[in-house]
Amino acid sequence: MFKYKILAVIIVIVYFLQPFFFSNGGIGADSLSYFGIAADLPNPETNLFPLGYPILLRVLYNVVYDWFWASKILNILFVIGILGFSYFRKFYFRETVLLFTGKTCFFVFLQAMSEGPFIFLLYFLFYFLHQIFAEKNRGFQNAVMASIILIVMFSVRYSGIYIYASFLLFFVLMFFKIRKAFYFKPLMLFGVLSGTGIFSYLLFNYLVFGTFT
């Protein structure tokens, strides 16, 4: 396990330094759109992208007064957060470290894009869904936490709707097989709360901007 701890430290260092070795520093066209939405807060003029990531950017910008550094600090906090949680909670630490050695995460946490917070939240969604199946006595608490995370994920990227849709498909196909299982009611609660939150955000978009997305 010691070698994975060392590798985790190396990952954090590499992920922090990597933007300085790219010509654009990880700032692309979409990044500028996110910065623009964040700069307009608390009165956004567009729902081209959901507001979750711009809100995070604005919070960090109010501390460092630089959009580049706000995005980079967020990304490195996401990396440290996932690795630290995985280690201290003993939640597949080795596999998590190895995941960060792949080019997918390397690319995601290089860019000033909503993929970073989305993957960060996805990791914790996996954790709480995992706990629904693993912890009999805390199923409803885990379901509430998973619901909150999925709603926030949708507020970060509209593609979060596909995760919710895949859950609904699983629930329908497995309904008769799992209806007597201890995790059935927590999963149902997760579906109801998540759906309500996602619909509420879509309604907010429609009322404020005139379109759902």
C-alpha cells in the first residue's frame, strides 16, 4: 500500500504542474463561456451551461481574483478530495490511484471545464450508491446523500440526466427481483428525490430563461 501512497502524492504534484506545460493552460472556448457566466452571477444571462460550475468558479474567484487560478485550484482540490476520501475511508484506494494514472482523468482535470466537478461528484455518487447496497441500517441516509449529489451533478452538466435515466431503466428491469431486498425502498427514495430535484432545476431554467436547457 505504501507505493500507492507515494503514487498518490506524485499524482497531486503532476496534476498541479501540468497546465503550465500546455500552450493554452487548459483554457478553451468552453472555459471562456463558463467564466462569462460566472462573471454575470448573481444575474446570469444564459443557460448555455448549467450554473453549478460557474458558481464554484465565482466562489474561488472572489478569493484569488483570477479565473485561471480559480479553475486550477478547483481542479486540484477535486483530485485531493477524491484521493484523500478514498484513502481515509478505505474505498478502493489502490484502484482510485490507478484511475488517476490514466489519460482520461489527466485530461479532465487539466481543463477548465465542468467535467472536473462532474467526475468529482460521480465518484461520491458511486460511493453512496455502493453504501445503499452495503449498509442495511443506513440505507435511507445514503439514498438522501446520493440524491443530493445527483441533483448537484445535473446542475453541473445536463448530461447527468443520462445517469438518472439509466437508474430508472435498472429499477424497472430489476423491479420484481429486488422488491423484497432491504435496499429496495432506499433505491426508490433515491429515484423520487433525484427526479424531483432534476425536474425542479429544469423548471427553474424554463421560468428564468424560457428553455429547459
